[in-house]
Amino acid sequence: MRTIVVLARHGRTDYHHGNRYAGSTDLPIDEVGLEQAERLKDWAEGFAPDALWSSPMLRARQTVAPVAEALGLQPVLDDRLREVDFGSAEGRRLSELPPDVVRAFELDPVRAHLPGGEDPVVAADRVYEAFHQLARQHEGQKVLVVAHNTLIRLLVCRVLGLELREYRRLLPTLDPAALVRFRRQDGTVGLEAYNTPAVRMETLV
């Protein structure tokens, strides 16, 4: 029995437009983000998910709201899908942090994660747990999940068995409202697409 789980990054915020770390800061999406949420809705109408899950953070809830209204589905808000807390980097660009902190972070963003922030291993564990729960709960169905940039990249690494410390190097980009598609079948999870735009095309459904 095949289960399809598509994760969408939330729409753009003012912080992301300025390349600032948002993390646990509960920001709304901006005007561009609202347009991206509408495009996600258009794509989702073609994808026709059986269920919606979302981070409880405002930017994720605003992104999933048009989809929920169009499809008549109530999103499951799961705290395990919230973004990683970036501690002292919240609201700041990487270039604004102390150089020694940046050097250590770029060499190993897990062991030398941003000061005062959440351990990426803990974040990967919680999102991995949520992913498998929703996949089991909706076995044989299609699920759309709205979550966050770093959290989704950590999940991809964990599912594929990649070293978490490599998430920034191996997965350098995940655009606002872009899609990551997993297939779960016969107990095996495979990655079918990464950083795919939310465009309503048969090849993406």
C-alpha cells in the first residue's frame, strides 16, 4: 500500500526575505508569502490530499489556511513540526554573529549548533517521529504537511540515512512554499522530489 507525504515549506516572511533566522520567532507571512500560499492551494486542489498536517507556528498556519478552506479539511497542528529554535541567531543574519561562532557552525552545524538554540538532533528526532506517525495513521493515503526549512532538511537527512551535520551542504536550498515528496511503501520510504515548485502539473501529482 503506497502512502504519499508531501511537505511544503511555509510562505515567505520579512525575515526570510532578508535572510534572517526566524526559528522560534512567530512571524506572519508577507505579501509574497500570501501569494505563495494561494499557489500552494491551487497545487493542492490537483494533488487532492486526504489529510493536512501543519506546524502550529503562525507562518505555517497562514500558509495552510487557503488549502484547508478550499478542500474542506481541518489541519492537524502538531508541535513536533515547529521550526528549530536558533537561539542567539533569532532575527539575525549569519554574518551578524561572532566570526568564531559562524566558523564552527559552518564546519559542523549539529555539534556547534547556534548558541542557545535547539540541538538539531533533538529536532530531527521529533520531526521523524511525527512523520512516521502521520504516515502510519494515513496509510494508503496522500498527506500534505506544512512545516519549515531547517526542520524539513533535517527530516530528509534522517529518512535517507544521511549525516545530520551535512544538512546545509547536501540540501542548501528549500524555497518558500516549495515541496518535498516522500513515498512510503512496503515499509520503505523513498524521496521522490525535493524543492519542487508548487505548480499544478500532472507530473507533480
